Amino acid sequence: MKLIPKSDFNLHPIDEQKSIIVDHNRRIQTKITGTALELCARYKDWFLIFTTDDTPFEDMLHVHLLDDSFNVLDSLTIGAMYCTGSFSESQLISSNKIVFRFIGDKDWSITILDQAKFGIPYFSSIKGVRKTWQWRHYLHVEGQPKPEVCG
């Protein structure tokens, strides 16, 4: 996995919740949730994009995996109402895994799976994590906020 600088890859907000992608100053019509780009990384021919809603300390973190044609392969959201969250301290751990800090005063990780795994839409065993409506998931998330922080 390789980080992509914001000068090469960024977002253009189209409303309060969604943005379109700007790749090398070229607007791509793919719409994703989030208005502030936190991080973008390249894994093989895929893009891993972390966005927030630009609401400091109450942000939802949206994670999107896109293919090389900017089609969304998988997405998930971390956060809940009244949870304090600020994306920070991201580190590439391996070729397909990134660790970062977010809600719950805990480390979180996202691993990109090479092959999709069956998953129940919207269901997650981790409090504060919502997955998109699809049966196949490429993103595996780990983390557990403290109950008193996100209850």
C-alpha cells in the first residue's frame, strides 16, 4: 500500500454529505460519502479512501474501496451520534493493512481482502461500524470503542 498525496487525489464536495473525486485535477463523477479527505492510499489497482464529514470531534469516518475505474467496491462507516472522533495517527502496517486512531480512544485497523468475503449488509459485530448494503465485502475492520465513549 502506498499513500497518495492530496495534490494528486482529493475531493470536491457537492453537498453537505457527498463529494466527487478529483484525480490529478480531473473531476471523476463517482460520488462518495464524506466531504473532507483524510487519507488516500493505493493498493494494487484499488484506491482506499478515508473521508469525514468535516465536523471536528464529532466526525463519522467513511472508508471506501474503489477499483481503478473509480467504481465503489466496498464502503463502511465508523461512528455514531454523540461520539467524539478525530482521525489521526494513521500508519501503513503491511501491504494491505492500515492502523489509525478514531472513536473510543482505541486503535482501529482496516485490512483489504484480495477476494470478497460474504457479509450480512448493515450488520457488524463492532459497535459503531455500519457496512453498506451488499453481500460481498473487501474491507475487514477491527476496533472496539469504550462503551462510555460511544454508548
